Amino acid sequence: MNLLRRSIKWVMFVSGALTCTMFYAAVAPEAALHSSFGQSITGPVAQIVVRNWGILVGLMGLLLIYGAFIEQARRVALVIAGLSKIAFVALVLTIGQQFLQFQVGLAVAIDIVMITLFALYLASTTRVARTDA
């Protein structure tokens, strides 16, 4: 657990950088959907929703990077980004399993690892804070 506490800055940085790759969906929504899900949706509503999705996910990545370097923001960044990742994983595993063969499958696997590391870190630092009080 001490190793995770010492390494969380870099865990968050790498996770944030990977998450920031979703800004790609804001720039090239059709291409991002096709590479992630093997399908595309078209039309003005799709353009807005997919671009917005890419921006929101990318912002989660920036939040993780911010929390990596600003210790006071670390816990809230991990909780918010972790909840976002949990929602994504839950949605794919419950209603989008057919897409696991595409890049989204890799994203789910990586997000599960990140969620686990975030939760372990939060649990270990909560215990430390309680014993220090």
C-alpha cells in the first residue's frame, strides 16, 4: 500500500493522459466512435452529443492530471473521475457488451484497473487520516 501511496501521482498522471485522449472525439467524432465502438452515428445531434462526450471525458483526464500535482485536490479528483469511470464501465458491461471487441474493450479493462487503484489509494489514505486524528 505504501508503494501505491508513493506512486499515486504517476498513476493519476498516466490515467489522466490516457483519459485525455478522448478529446479526439471532440475533433473527429465519427472517427472516434468508429474506432471505439466499430459504428458511427450521424447528424447534428450526434455531432453535438459525441463532441460534448469527448470534451467531458477529456476534462476528467485533466482533473486527474491536476490532482496528481495538486495534493489538496487529489482525493476529490480521484472520487469524481473514479465515479465517471465506474459509470462508463457499468454502461458498457450492462448494455454494450457487443462493443467489447473494439477499442472500448481495452478502455474498460484499463478503467477497471484505474478504478481499483483509485479505490485502494482512497481507502488507504482514509485509514491513515483516521489513525492520525
